Amino acid sequence: MNAPSRPVRRPLPQRLIDTLAAGFGTRFTTAEAVRAHHGHDESHFPDALPDAVVFPHGTEEVAAIVAACREHGVPVIPYGVGSSLEGHILAIHGGVSVDFSEMNKVLAVHTEDMDAVVQPGVTRKQLNAELRGTGLFFPLDPGADASLGGMAATRASGTNAVRYGTMRENVLGLTAVLADGRVIRSGGRARKSSSGYDLTRLLVGSEGTLGLITELIVRLHPLPEALSAATCTFPDVDAAVRTVIQTIQLGVPVARIELLDALTVTAINRYSKTTLREAPMLFFEFHGSPAGVEEQAATVQDIAREHGGLDFEWATRPEERSRLWQARHDTYFACLNLKPGCRGVTTDVCVPISRLAEAIAGTREDIAASGLVAPIVGHVGDGNFHTVILVNPDDEAEIERAEALNRRIVERALALDGTCTGEHGIGIGKQDFLLAEHGAAAVDAMRLIKRALDPDNLLNPGKVVPGF
């Protein structure tokens, strides 16, 4: 997962600077402080600053930016809120960062059809605030208040995916600007279609390498009549994981099941000032009718007790649930706080639910053998878990050990019919794993698609497909 070597960067052509400055005024800048902000994400990879940043307001302006950059052979890097974990927004070839934060309008909400049309800079919290009073919500929750455009680009999911799916299932259609400046629209508000190639699914998860998403049609869901959240501690991680497996296999429609090992709980208590018992723990949330939620909770409690689960503690009031899930969402930063000054090498494997216990047990053995500090946390209801391997960014030997640990975790996941990334994407760090997971023929097919849509390799170059 080493980042590729950085190519020699050319300065921006003055004609391009003049064109963008004339077209966007103060919304175009080459100021170093702004560039530095746009050349840093939450990954452990070194910062890579763009040469300029521009803030468009609509699809036509994005098309104009892309067309101008193409004329001068300059890369274009889409930017949401900078919360990516695989170097997606790093300008490793230089170029112009297109910041979508000012394209943040909810364009339409169709309550009867349960969908919304949004610009890519809209964040999930912003959309849910807009939906207040409609009886609907957008459930995908990756933790960070990410932009919906960024979530679509990385095919994100998060804590609610076990019930509501990922961005793949929740994006009905989109508008995108291609590498030559042309605008395409794919999908639509109809709930099904067999009309031509599914360009929506092609662009969702393409990480800005095939087109820049400028508008999204997203699926909304009814707010559940009743919600209840709980925590439960276990004697060991294996007991917690087996509780998850049995819950899913019995078809309990739980909304969220999150695993935290004891070290993660310790980190949360220190960072979020909580008083959780410092033992392996599951966070649950149940959605549905009052009777349905009660039945789900009773079933899960019985399963947990069979595996030694203790201290089932409930958070039924909204403020209690919010505090509980905010603590879970702050896990990444809580883990970083265990080793001040460190960076986190995050792993993101996902395996079939029946192989989850084997994958996590092997990972724990690998961590112990490595001597590294690496808390485990995961959206285990869909077989997805993470380790946050804490490293000194100035210690090359420690980074190499962390990368070796990550490789072992991925290789085991692939051997168990899993994937190298459940939700973070490939970026610049997982390209070798893409080949190991899909094989040379499939990766060659990806290269052909990239070459057809972006022959000059100007859209977020260096990401996803090896050799681009």
C-alpha cells in the first residue's frame, strides 16, 4: 500500500491561470494556505498540494473548468470535505482541485416518491436537516459529515449499511462531467430501468477518475416509528463476533451492529469522556414499529446471553442515542489520541458473514505478532471491519511494518472470499490489492474503460487503476 512515486510536476500554464481567474474571480486561487488545505486528507500518505483551487457553483461551470484544463493537459482533482482515508483528493500529479463545497443546494425533495435531488457538496447532515418534518431521512452514515458527492465517488456506506445498503443502492441517478467537458445524465427517478448500460453504477465508486459528479438523485427512507440503541459487553472478541453472525443468520432486521475491541473502548472513554466498560463491546440500534423493535431487541439479547454477553444497557432517549453514536463516530480520532503525533493506517476488509470470526481472529493474531498498536472496530453486521494501525509518520521502519500487517489482513480476507475494501475505496494505497482481488483480465478491462473515457488521464490521475 505504498503510495506511487511522485512525478515531476510542471507549473500551471499562465493562459489557464488567466482563463480561470477571469471566469471565477475570487473563487479561483493559487494561495498556498488554500492549496495546503486541499492537499491533505485523513490518510497516512504525505500531503500533495494542487497548483490551484476553484469553487464552482453549477454543472456548466464544472464543465468549463474541465474543458479548460483539458486544453492545457492539466489534471483535475474533485474535492468534497477532505475526509477520505485512501489519498483520493491528493494532487500527486499537481493540477486544479475542484472544491464542491459551494455546490451545496438541495434542489428538490419528492416526498411522495421518497427521493431527493442534490448537488454534490450537500452533506448527509445538511440533507437530513432539510428533510426534517417530512417523515423521511437519508440513512447512510459513514461517521464523518461527508459530502454526498464524495460518498458516491467512493461508494461509501457506514454504520447503517446492514439495513439500508451502501451508496450503490441509494443513488438512483446522477449528472457528471466527462474528461472532455461533456455533460451526461444517467439513471433517473424511476425505481427500475433496463435502459442501456448502467452508467450510474459505473460512476458510483469511480473515485473521480471517470467523471466529476455534479448532481445526484438519492433514495430516501421513512423515519422509523421507534428507535432503540444498546451496548453489550462480552468476555472476548470472538464471543461478540459470533453474536453478530447468529443475529444476521437468523434474519433479525437490526439497523446497526458495531464491534469495538477493548482498546477501542478505552480510546473512546478517554477521548469522548464516556464511562463504557472497557471490554469487547457491540453497539446495536433497532428500527421499526414499537412492537417490532421490542421483538428485535429481545431476540438479540437472548443471542448475546448465549455467548456470554453482559450489561445490556439501553439508550432510548434521542440525546442518549446521539451521544452514544457520536462517540462511535469519533473512534478514528480517539484511536489516534492513543499515540499522540501518530497517523493511522486504516484497513477496510469485508468478508462473507460466515467467515467473519475467522478473519477477525487471524487479524488479532497478526496484530499481536507485529508489536504495533492497532485497535479493531467495524460495521460487522455486513462483514466489514477496520484496524487503525498507529504509526509514527517519520519512522519508515514502523510504516513498513504497518503496511506488512495490512497486507496480511487483506490476503486473509481475499482467501476467505472477501474484498480489500468494503467502503473506503482504492485511492493510491490499494492498487496492488485490486489486481490480487480481481485478476489481470478484470483490471485490464478497468484500464480500457478509463482510457476510453479519459484518454489523456486528467481526471484524478494516479488513483484506482494501476498505471494511471
